Amino acid sequence: MAFELPDLPYSHDALAAGGMSEETLQYHHDLHHKAYIDKTNEMIAGTEHEGKSLEEIMVAAYKAENTGLMNQSTQAWNHIQFWNWMKPNGGGAMPSELENRINNDFGSVGDFKKAFQAGGAGQFGSGWVWLTLNGDKLAILATPNGVNPECVGQTSLLGCDVWEHSYYIDFRNKRPAYLENFLEKLVNWENVAERLAKAGAA
């Protein structure tokens, strides 16, 4: 069964008030994400990867240093998560269990946000910045291209795409402003809290 591009969990214009325009989502979801899905399907056809999950494919490709398949499959997976890490009227207060954990591991929510923004702004070229669960501690991880925490044995709790196609229409070259806006106006903190709870119970 070939992978298919999932629908956005909201309309294309639903995040506009939070700083991510309808035009960005039309390009980013409908064109970029679809291309990653289509290319992954093309690359796994007739191989041992057919029938496996995206997560299985991307981790195997990373370990085998199959950079082409790794980047396509990770980007297909990363973006499925990315759309769900945002919501209309996002940002704001975190669920208490997530806030308490962040305070414990980073010192404060403010310190976490500074570290997350610094990780994303400091990632040279294309990539992602992540809040991960690394063992039993929360951590910030910046990765190049499509590499994600699952590839290196960590659990993705929140990720922000810092490829230029994610922000250039709305923020031009102001990546730090895009990252700040992501945290303050777009993040679905309930989704992050659910992932943390699930990871903690695993």
C-alpha cells in the first residue's frame, strides 16, 4: 500500500491569524509534503522497504547511510507530525504536566523557549529543531535536512521546520522571528503533552 498525503487537520487559512499564511500551507503541504510522499513511494517500490511503516523505513535508511531515501522518508514523516504540532489559536499556556516537566529539565519555560529558538536559529542551512525525550530527560536537538530524533534513538515531542520554504513567504529571511512566532502563536501544546505522556508510559 503506497503512502498518501494526509489532509491538514485544519483549513489552509486556519493558521493565518497566528502568522502562517494560507499561501504557505498551500505550497508547504500541498506541494512540498506531497513531493516527499511521492518520492518515498517511488524509492521503496520493489524493495525490502515495501509494506513497512514510514518510521521503520526512515530509521533503516539512516542506519544504512542511504541518504536519499532517509531524507525523503524522514521529511514525509516529519511533516505529518508538524501539521499536528500546530493549531488555530495555538501557543499560550501549556498543560500543567508539560510545564512542570519543562521547568524541571530546563529551569523555566522561558529558558526552554530560548534554547529551542537558539537551536533553530543556529542550524546552518536546512533542517529542524526539536524538543525531545532523550532517555528520561527533555532535550533540544537541531538536525540537518530531514534527520529527526527517531533516527538517533530519541523521541520527538515537538519539532519546527527551519527549511526556508516553511517561513520565507511570511517572514522572509527572519528565521528567529518565525521561531518565536511558532512558539507563541502556533504550537499545539496539548499534542506535545500527549506525546510526552505516551513516551513516559512506553
